[in-house]
Amino acid sequence: MIDNVVAPDQAASFSLAIDAMGGDDAPEIVVAGLDLAADRHPGARFLLFGDEARLTPLLARYKKAAQIAQIAHTTEAITMEMRPTSALRLRDSSLRMAITAVADGRARGVVSAGNSGALLALAKILLKTLPGISRPAMAAVNPSARGDVVMLDLGANISCDARNLVEFAVMGEAFSQAVLGLPAPRIGLLNVGVEELKGDERLRCAADALRASPLSAQFLGFVEGHDITAGTADVVVTDGFTGNIALKTGEGALKLAAQLLQQIFKTNLLTKIGYILVRPGLRRMREWIDPRQYNGAVFVGLNGIVVKSHGGADAEGFASAIDVAMDAVDNEVNKKIRSRLKQIQFLQEAPDTYESGAPTPD
Amino acid sequence: MIDNVVAPDQAASFSLAIDAMGGDDAPEIVVAGLDLAADRHPGARFLLFGDEARLTPLLARYKKAAQIAQIAHTTEAITMEMRPTSALRLRDSSLRMAITAVADGRARGVVSAGNSGALLALAKILLKTLPGISRPAMAAVNPSARGDVVMLDLGANISCDARNLVEFAVMGEAFSQAVLGLPAPRIGLLNVGVEELKGDERLRCAADALRASPLSAQFLGFVEGHDITAGTADVVVTDGFTGNIALKTGEGALKLAAQLLQQIFKTNLLTKIGYILVRPGLRRMREWIDPRQYNGAVFVGLNGIVVKSHGGADAEGFASAIDVAMDAVDNEVNKKIRSRLKQIQFLQEAPDTYESGAPTPD
């Protein structure tokens, strides 16, 4: 298996760099996920960063993974609990080296199930933001009654100003086009009401800028919390604080519904028979809203594709995160962002006018 | 039915003043809701503000409502679309006169299914906030896996500072004690993570103040979006922007789950039989998470109980809003808030230190 080890300075063209040591059950889950990805992306090549002594026997077991992956040995790993400032100090962590491979042009994107804060901090430092983007955002796909919806920011930025929100709209459009294949996604700005006067100055200012931009035909204006799962918009734009809480609240509500259903089906013999009759449909429903299927949040707005898998993801979940990264790489999400940015006046003129992130009182 | 008309200057002691003209299907739904409330609150007396010519025939039809309600004639009504500034100009609106009845001591609380913005604006002006409270908040009860959870603010304040959040915790505790009967509700502050360093300065400052307060034993620290439906806390405290979006996102997710279930049960003959077998349980589940049952958001922190029913509520929903108002009145939520406020150092000392509502970048 020594053939799978690549020297750090060996230039090569890889689809993705993979942080093998990040996540609750790394590195086994990561290698098992690669094994699943091998069937879906037969032409892809992956550069696997981590402890060679642990990865070599895993690749011996997961033979399909071994065919598409090469090991790049690293001596350190960032734990899930480590603070970003401590994580940054490690010079040879699997995460840092995987991101470095993207910065060096050896890989086009990176996937990690590790520490989110460290991933974002290292990606910002090593890859830098795209020209014209002030802050990267965390974007992911969520289920709705009318198909998949892209939501961003999901937590990369606790506070955002109007300019950030407009940038998120641009990045969300490109992400939706690249990953979901929608030619002209409809964009909504998350607010407490749909009327133009709702929310704060920051939201009204971002809405005005989008209405005056080339995105105007796709811009629906303000949308509300229930619009996320209703699928009113294809892209839901919000600040990282609200987005993170909305995402987790929606997941929690679906979990509550599932728990209640389970209780109902367990009530007595008749309900158990009822369960057997509807089981195939329930299985489809579960698959459809399965968080594993939606695993893989992307930090958009950086010079390179950066995908965060859930730390507790299983092999199937990690493979989904690889799917997202491959879609973003293959469909050139960053090229789409750059060309759209050039068209938006708001982001070229007088950005300082809108720098305040402070919401005004209603 | 002329006996049901009370002259505006006639002093009387009423449990609640009711805005008969507010809501999508007012005044009929309001009177029908009172009819249901008559059985649940036989000793209560209601003062019904609205157009006598329309209310008199309704009370003739809803005989139980007629037994507990008296009409107070008003000549104007605030529409759902009216902006608060326009609504404030109407001197004889049913909403204004109903709130005035509370301000005058003729009624102990008010219930309206009308314009939320106008209700909040008029209530602030006519009732004023409780001593020691800087801003009222909108609170409501929501379902969770471990029982009912109080959440506030749900939209009264788009931006909030640390002081506001601490006040919301105090008001949420009193609301939970009065309406849900919990002696020592556990309080959580909504954030993007549970670690002490998460969120912005405003949240960390509010958390520090609560840890140093007599509420410390009940304070769980930060909770996340999924904790709302998990029932981790009995009271979830957040700003009005986030709270409004979290509430609607959770409702939307439950609606999505219900739609998916409906599709599954309709698939074929077997699934239809399955539906019949689990129908009683599904009905209980639907009742349990029925938004009508949770109708009735309270504007807490004012000198008087102010309850907002959903504008589209039916008679059952309006009756639930009356239940909430009666619980708040009977269990003296405001007395509980006042006595707790006296114990909180943070709110008496140096409030100016924490006045900034601006979140800091992470």
C-alpha cells in the first residue's frame, strides 16, 4: 500500500483534498465514505491527508477507496473541541495540509468532517476570499415541499451588514446553479414579514440593492420562516446567527414529528399493522428528509471549494459531502460567482455606506 | 339585546376587554370564540368593543356569549393592513377603546385578533411598560418533546440588547409559572452553540448577568435551535427577529412533515387501510401540535395583560387566546414579574453599560 503515499512536494492534479482525521469517527468513516464515492465519481482522484500508519490498513480494507485515493502523511490532527486559535498553531495538521493542497493548486477543493471553526479560520487564511467578496458564508441544501432549497449563511458570520447579504445572494445563486442545476433560482431575503417596511435598515438596504441589480428578476423580496420549507424561494439569504438557528429549529421540528409518529405506530397491534402497510412510504419520506443526504455545507466565497461534513456523519453522509464538493468543482461555482459580481453595482460603488452591521430598532 | 350595551363611562369590573372588530373574520369569530369561552370561564365577565349594530344580532345567536359579555359600542375599526401610525390616529377604534378599558381599570386584560403592530403600539402608549421593564416582548407557548415551552421575544423587538434579554428571561419565567404552572422553569438563551464563547457580546453579557442573578439555578446557559422542540428548556429567550423566524420555521417544518405523511397515506389501498388503523393516534398528534391550541401570544411587560390572537384564528383558536389571557390574569403574571425584577441586580445597576443592541462580529 506504500504506493498510496504521496510526498508532500509532489505536484499532482487531484479533484479533492480530504481531511482524513476530522470528525467523530475519523479516519475510518472518511475512508468508508471514499469507498462509496469511488462508484459515483470513477474519474476523480483524491488526496487523503492524515496518519499514514492508520490510513494504510484502512485502504487495504476499503479497496475501492484505495483505487481513487493517495495518502499524504501528516503528523498532527485537530480535535473537535480545539479552539481555532490553538488549531491554527498546528503546522502539520491534516486539515491545514489539505487546505494547503487547494491553495497550492494540487486539489480543486477540500472536504473535512472536522472542527468547523478551525476549517473556516484556516480556509480564510490559506485560500483568501474571492475578489469582491468581503466574507465567506456557509451554504447548504435543505428539503422543502417544492424541492431543494439553498440557505446561507448558516453560521460563518454572526453579524452581517447589507453588503454581506447582497454577496450571499450572489453566492447562493451560483451555488444553486452549480449544485442543484437551477438556471435562474428565485432568491428570498429572510425577514419577520414580507412587507417592504419590515425588519431593519440593513435588510431594507440589501433588498433595495438586489431590486436594482441584474438579480432583480429572480429576487422575490422578503420571505418568512415558514417559506423555507414551503419552497417559496430556491435560495434563502440571511445572516449566520439567524440562519444557524433557523436550520437547527427546522431540523428539531422534523425530529419531533418523527418521534410523535413513532409513538403513534407503537400504540397497539392495529397501529403496528398500520405501520407495516405504510412502511415503504415512510422509508421514502425518511430518505427524502434524511440529514445524511443533505450533508455537506459549503463555505462559499473562497478561492477554492471548501466543504464541511457533519462531524457525526456516517460513510453515506461523508459520501454526500463529497458529492456536493464534486458538483461545486465540476460546475465551477466560483467562476459563476465572479462573473455575477462584476454585474452588481452595489458591490462596486460606495460599499462603505452600508458597512454597519448593527440592526436599527424597529 | 340592548341590555348588553354598556355606556363608556359606566365603571364595571370585567375580566377581559375584547376587541370584537379585529381579525380576518371579525366580529363573528370573536363572538363564537366567546361562546366557547363561556363554558370554560363561567364566572368571567367580558366587555366587548365594536359595532353594536353588528354585535347585537351575533349575541342573539350565540346565547352563551351573551350571558358573559356586554357590548361597548365603538364607531371605528383598525384593518389588518393599516400601518400603526394611521391606526393610532383613530380615536374611537374598538382596539383603542378595549386597551383603554384596561388602562382605566375596568378590565384586567385585553384580547385582540387584529393588527399586531397597532395592538403593540397602542398598548405601549396606553398601558406603559411595567416599572423596571424597558421593552415589552411577545411570548407564546409551543409544543416540544418534553411538554410546553415558552418562547420570547417572537417579534415585538427587532433588535435587543443584553438588558432586554435579561428582562425577557424574567418575564418568561413569570409567564411559564402563571400559564403553565411550572414552579421553577428552566431558562435557556438561544444561540448558535452551547459553549460560553459562542454568539456575540450581547448574548455573553446577558448570560453572565443571568448566572449572577437569583435565576442562576434555573439558567441552563445557551441553547440551540433544535433545543426548542427537544424541550431542553422551559423558557427560550431570544431577540424578536430570531424568535419570529425560529417560530415560523418550526411551524413550517411541521407542516412539511404533515404534507409528506398525507401523500404517503394516499399512495394506494394498503396505505389507505394503514391510515385508518393509525387515524386515532394521528388525530391526537394533530391536536397536540395544533397551532389553534397554541393560539394566543402575550405582550408581556405592560401594565395589564395583552393577548394577541392569530388574525386567521377560528372560534376554537380565539377561545384558546382567551384561556391564555385568563390564566395570565388569574395567576398574576405581572405581580410575579415585579417581585422577580426587584431581585435582579443587573437591571438596577448601571443599565447603560449594556445599552448597545449591536451584535459584535465573531
